[in-house]
Amino acid sequence: MRAPRTAEPFSIERTRFRPKPDSHGFLRLCRANHVQPQRCIMVEDTLDNLRTAARLAARLAPSCAAAPGQTAPLDRSTRPLIQVLAEHIAALTGVRIPEDAWDESVVPEHLRLKVRLVDRDGQTLATSADLIALRREHGTADERAFAHELERDGMTRWDGAPLPERIELERGGIRLYGYPALVDEGNRVAVRVLDSAERAAAAMRAGLCRLLRFALADELRAARPHWPDLDRLRLQYAKAPPRADGAATTAPADLVDELLTLSLARTFLDDLPLPRAPEAFAQRLAARRDRWPAIQREIHALASEILGLYQPLRQRLAALTQPAWQEAARDLREQLDDLVFRGFLQQVPHARLVHYPRYLKAAAQRIDKLPHGRDPALRATLQPLCERWRERQRAAAAAGRDDPRLEEIRWMLEELRVSLFAQQLGTAHPVSVQRVWARWQALGL
């Protein structure tokens, strides 16, 4: 047992009695050392003792030497080790340890995980404890390791073999899993084997959209001149910033490209399994082709409404010069930058885009109510959550990973804004500050 802010741990084994796993023994030990259980961290290797400590509100840090039969090996995962460990501990003990409670800086250098990059012959190319830096420096070598006979270049139509979701490879005596996908390369589509299921799913979706554009080229040329108010929409979109959290985006050069890609995804891909064979792709195209014109009009109307609300909001924020309102204006600008950025029509799921008009109307009503003087108090309840979310989101973006838990919290925060500043607009689900914090903890954040 270890009391925070002490220089040395206190070993229960040094006591003259055996307090574990009885809770009275723990309490006696805490009283003798003038500490409260909730201020201690129990480092343990047995489930009974961990449960006893949890009942006394002590924080838990199970050791790796768990008793046989009480733990199972961790499953293979591309998620961060801390996240997987926290879930594993929660399954064992019922207690969730927040991710920010883990202090990786105290792990001795010799205990840190080292990643060794090898070539096809098993020869070491580089070794590092920093996987992100290793990928940045040797990213192209990493991709070449997954080269496979399935890969193709220069496709404008899909006429090759079906793509399995996963293949097994051996490189340098190491067994690897690769994930084949169609990859959009602008004027052509390629087949590549990627290193993660998440990257492959995103690439496959973009590659399918590019193939759909090739297959519907005649309809695309006919549709472009008939979209109304394109010049106005382009002007409203021109001031949209890059994505605020620093995550990579692949924004098209023109708003029309975004709208067309979104309408294609909405028509042929959303809410359906992605086709992984040429025959399935052709069947999907034939079955849903007639729906595309109506969905184009629906997407155009949605984008027109969003951008029509966005630009006046930007102008109103620029006109807020009163010193007392500057914190509110800053918060609103950050909100708008998170909502509308270059490429948002492709980066944000359609199921979320349909709520944008309500979010933007709520922001406008918040500006209307600034003279009432209640904004600082409401903002004070919202700000700690937003700051904590932004900190985690920036860290995830810097690590090059998407965290679906943060995505869930992000949309809860948008609904919370509506609840706080424009309650009459209604929310998509019940939401409150307490509910968001509770969900944050339940997700192990």
C-alpha cells in the first residue's frame, strides 16, 4: 500500500500481522500510519485483496504477477496499452482507473516497451520506445513491409479479385496481419495492404467513392451545372479554417467535390456493409443508382442550411467587441472551428451533420442572450469538460489515432451546449453536466 506524495511504498508484508484480505486489517493498518484508505494506492496481485481495497475506496494498481486463473492474456489490439489495461482491470475488479491516473514517466527505462523495426530478412532497421516517432521516420518502410500480390495500381474500374478483410503475412520471421483496401489516389484507385483495420476501413470507403465517381462520370457532368447557389455556398465556405485538433484531413479542392462525395457515400455506402468484390460493387451500383439524384438534392439543401447559418455567426462574433463578452466569443469561435472546417462534409458522419443546424441556431441564440448576463455562470459549468476533452483530443491527434470514446463525448458536449444556452431547441437525448461526467468515467477516460 502506498500513500500518495510519500517517498517510499509501505509494504504490508513488513507488518506483524496479516491484514489481507479482511477489510478490518486494512483499516487497522491505515489508522496506525495515519492515512485514509482513499488516499492510498494498493499494488496487489490477487483479486480478493483488490476487491477489499476497492470497497475501502483505495485506488488500485494490480501487479503483473496475478494469481493463476484470475487473469486472462490481453487480446491483440491496436489501441493504447493503458486503455486496454484499464478495461482489463475493470473487468477483474469492477473499478475503472482513469487514464490520466497512469503516470508513465515513473516507469524505469529498462521496463519500457521497445519496438524493433526489422526488414524482410529480419535485420534490425531501428529500435525505439517511441512508436509514433518510429512510424514518422520509417513510415514508407513500414508500408513496404505489407507489399502483397493483391496490390494493384492505376484502376478506374474494379475488375480484380475480391478483397478479404484480413490476410496473414510473414516478414523477417514475424507473423503479421495486413488489411487490404481500395485507396483513392486522385485520378486512379489502387489496392494496398495496410497495417490496421481502422486505416483500411477509412481508405476503403474513400476508394469506393472514387470508383463510384468513375462509374457515374456522365451523371456527374450533367449534375454539376444544375446545383443552385454554388457561388454563394463557396463564398460562405471560404473562411472555414483547417481542422482545429490537428488531425489529418483529405479535403477536396472544391466544395462541389465534397458535396458529390458525401452524396455518393450517403447513397451507396452508409448503413450498409462495404462491398469487397467487383460483383458486389456492381450490384450495389445498379440497385441504388436511381436514388442518387434525390439524395444529391437532400445533401445540397443540408449544406446550404449549415453554411447559411455559419457565415452570419462568424460575422456576429467578429462584431463582439465588449470586453465582458470576449470569453464567450472565444468559446463560440472554438465551437465553430470544431464544427465547420475544411473537409467537414466528408470527415463528419451524415448522422451528425443533420444536427448541425440546431447546434448553429443554439450558438446564435447564445449570442442573443449575452446581454442577460447569465453566460459566465453557464460557461463555468461547461468549460472544465471542454478543456479536458480538448486536451485528450489533441493528444490523440498527436499520436495519430482516433478514439471513438472521445468522439462520443464530443457530441454529448454539443448537445449540452444546446441544453445550457438554447434549451427550447431541444436535445437529441437527455444530457446534463452530471451525465457527461458520468459517461466520461464509465468510458475509462
